[in-house]
Amino acid sequence: MHSISGRIMPTGIGSLDPVLEGGVPPGSLILLLGDIGSGSTEFVYSSLLLLSAARSGTPRENLVLPEEICYITFTRKMEDVVSEMERSFHSDMTRGLSGIRHRDLSPIYFDSSVIPLEWYTDRDILSRMQSRSNHGSILAALAGELDRVPKGSLIVLDSLTDLGTQFCRNDQWADFAAFMRGLQRVTKESGSTVYLLLTRGILDLQRELEIADIADALLLFRWEETTGARRQRVMYIEKFRGLMPHLEEKDLVKFAVRISSGGGFEVSNIRVVI
């Protein structure tokens, strides 16, 4: 159902994969669009850590575990990401950290900015200039990094917010959108699944919608008010090529979300749309 071969890649999130009949089609470009603090980052962290731990076990029939798990940042230092995971979750979850490959593109990202050199690198000015000439634009550097990731992997871009805000000028956005369309195509050829983290409301609505249109799936994370004026994290599956008919048939498109240090991101109290 998910693909011609019937093979699926789990998210690793035990409360969600059964809803998706085991996972997602390999080669999916998945946009995680979220309000600030609404759970999209914890979704990614939980998925990576749980899948990394699962790779050391015996996979079930038809489930495809990622060949490699690659986490790419544009402004954050990888040690800060790792530290955040370790502070957020119990040690039995973070044991999967050793199986995640990290790539920090922040020196290239900041090379074209007004940020002082000493804020983001210990390289001297000459090394910085040589690096800039070798790497070209941040999109070229990202494409080169993606080319080195083995087929059938899971890739995180943290974050598309950082990347997209660099191309907001009208004469630049077309290049960025073309890159995203190319990424959507190459994921199919490589069988790799890509998580795109995007904070809601920072890019203008038209550009946000264009990215959502390009992606194979759109998971929307929001805060909602519940009884007693309590805030609840909610996840909507607004779009998922290859899965949406199944989810619509069972009215499984809106979920309450819980995040815990022991279990990570969890879908609880699945709610249907009437």
C-alpha cells in the first residue's frame, strides 16, 4: 500500500507507527511545520534516537531501517543539539546518539553574513576565504553533503527556517524553491527519507505554502486551548502522499501529543475528525 514493493520505513515512534501501518514510504520528503514549542523538534529527536537504537536489533519483515541517520545543522553547533537531547530524555533513549552522523554547516552559512568570525569558528581569515571559494553557496554545500549520504538513509535538515530566511528576496527565492523541488525528486531516486523542520509563521504564507506543496507529507504541530484553558499540543497530518486515503478512511488525521523524558514524543488519545 505504501509503495510498489510494500516496504516501509518506521518513524520509530511506537504510538504512531501502527497508525501509519508500520511507517512511511521510503523516499518521502516530510515537512514538519510547527508553532514554537509545539513538538516538531521532539518528534525528530525521538524518531532519530529510537531508530538508531532499533538498527542494532533485528528488523521485522517489510520494515526498512535507515542505512544511515544524518543530522545536518545550519546555525546550531552539533554539540548543542546533542546536549539538548541528553537533557531532554533519559539515558535509555539517548544511547542511540552514537548511531547518528552529524554534519555542521554553520561555518559556511555564516561566512556570507555580517556575524563576526570569532562567534562561529576558530579559523583565521585566510582559511575562511579559502573555504568560501571552495564551498560556494550554502545550497551547493548542502547538495554536496547530501550526495555523500548513503541511499536509503534518514536525513534531518535543522532547520529549513534557517535556510529559507536566507533566500527571501524575490530574485533568490526561485533558486531555493527549485532546490527543494530537486530534493523532492532525488529522495525518490535514493530511497532516503528527509525531515524538514520549519517554524510556522516566519516565512510569508505564500512561501510556506509553496514548500508544503513541494513536500510529500505535511505534519502540522500546533498549540490548542482545551477545557479549563489548558494548552494541548496537537499534530495534524494535513498531507501524506501514499498514506492519506488510508488515514482519511479511518478519520485518523488529528492527534493529541504528549512529550515525556522517558518515552519522548508520543501520540496519545487519538481523536477523530467528525
